[in-house]
Amino acid sequence: MTARTTGAVVTGLDLGGTKIAAALFAPGGGVLARHTRPTPAREGATAVLDALAEAAAAVDPGARATVVGVAAAGVVDPLSGRVTSATDSIRGWAGTALGTGLADRTGLPVACDNDVRATAGPELAALPGSRGSLLFAAVGTGVGGALAVDGRMLHGAAGIAGHLGHLPSAEAAGLPCTCGAVGHLEVIASGPGITAHYERLSGRAADRLETVAALATGGDQAAVQAITTGAAAMGRALGGLANTLGPDRVVVGGGVPRIGGLYRDALAAAFAAELMPPLRGLVPAPPLHGKDAAVRGAAALSTTLPLHHPGVHR
């Protein structure tokens, strides 16, 4: 069944490869409590489900919540409640029965989705009317995304809709992707992708994206080229998708855009160059919500997605 729990106290959980964030939300949407803990990513799916349940208990010691929403890394099918695909950032995560597994541990109904789609949910809700369209990109360690058309978030077969990082990209031609294919956007536009491209261009090692950004600020041309190439690849991909979907708003979040104007300007220019005339004037924007965006979006899943109940196995 689908939840309609706008008058409930809800726990929102955000599961990433390094940490679990939890927040308890009042019926009006105010944050009652927050909690974080490390993700036991190397210990397997059972340990991760246990840690999620422990985070839910820690943020809600009075057991006020009546439902849990969880935003999780990986490809999540909200209908079945399963993780249908995942990288090795969480060991053994693919195939996990996230919905029922967490419901059994918390004793509460659980709604679940991919973390980027969950984060995009409040962005969609903020659009005027009820039939807004949204293109949302999260550019960080990987490249994720979410697509909403005419007021409806798209999930697709097995929950795979929105995985923008696996679009073909000319800038990534010949480069192997973590999914096993070659030439995908993520390997040139993500933080590690930009860093690796700098190393290819310069012949020098770089420990992280922020190092490359600092070098670019200092005038290192290989660093400038690596950043602008990744940004342009991302902008072109988003421009093509905008022509396909016709969004009212395009949002680009994640850690990579925060490295500065060099990246953002190159992305925006490449995006604008792709747009068909009716969309000219559409500009990529930063997310509306801050540090609570993912947990708030996770909590909101309980109002829109199927609930998975304790003791019910699919």
C-alpha cells in the first residue's frame, strides 16, 4: 500500500558509503532530533541493516515515529524494497531486501528509495502547481540523478531511472567505468574522474579533487583543463536531457560543484549551448535545501511510496 502520513512523526535515514544520517521529523516538518554514525560498509548487508535500525532507535529514544523513510546508496526499487544493483562501496549490498529487512528490525513500516531520488523529492515538491518537471543531478564521488515529469518521479525498471553517470560521453571515450562498460559520463565528470583526468594530462599524482581545484586557482593549465572538461561533459549531458524531458527546473548538487566558479561556469556554458529555443533561459541551479535535504527527502518517501511492513517477505 502507499503511505499518506503527513500527520505522523517520521524518521528519515540517509545511507551513504561512509555514514548514516538520521533525523526525526515532527508532523509539521520540523526537525526534532538528529543522529549520525559510521556505515559498517565493509561488514556486509546484515551489519548495515542493523546499523540503520540502531540509528533509527538512537534518533527516536521515545519511540514516537510511526514510519521510517530510508534513502540509500545503490539502485533501489521502491516497489519491491530491494537493492537491485550496487557498487562495492557497501560490501554485498546488491540484492538486499532493504524495505522488509529494516521493517523487521524497527517494527515499523518502511518506505525506501535511491538516495538521489529521495533528495530530489523536496525539490520537485517546491515547484509551483502539481505537474512540475525536474532534472536533478548529484555530482560527487559518482554521478547520480533523478528525473521527474509532470509531477511524477520516474523510477523505471528495477528502480534504475535517473542514473545519469552511465550516459555515454564523448569526453570519456575509451575510459573504463565501474559498471563494466567504457566511455560513461561518471569517469570524466565525477570528482575522482576529474582527478584522474588531471593525472593523465599532467603526469603528476593528485590525492583528491580539492587539490586539483587549488592547482587550477594557481594557474595550472592541466588542472584547469581537467575541471572544465568534466564540467562541460556534465553540462552537455544535462542539456541533452533537458531537451528530452522539458524540465521546469534543473538542479545540480553534490560536492563537485562546490569547488568553485570555474566548474560551474563551464557546466552552465555547455548546458546552454545544447538547449533548444523553447528552453533557452533555463539555468542549472543549486539545491534549495541544505544539510537536511537527504533525510528530509527520505522522510517524505513515506507519503508517496509503498510501505514495507514487518514480517512480510516478498
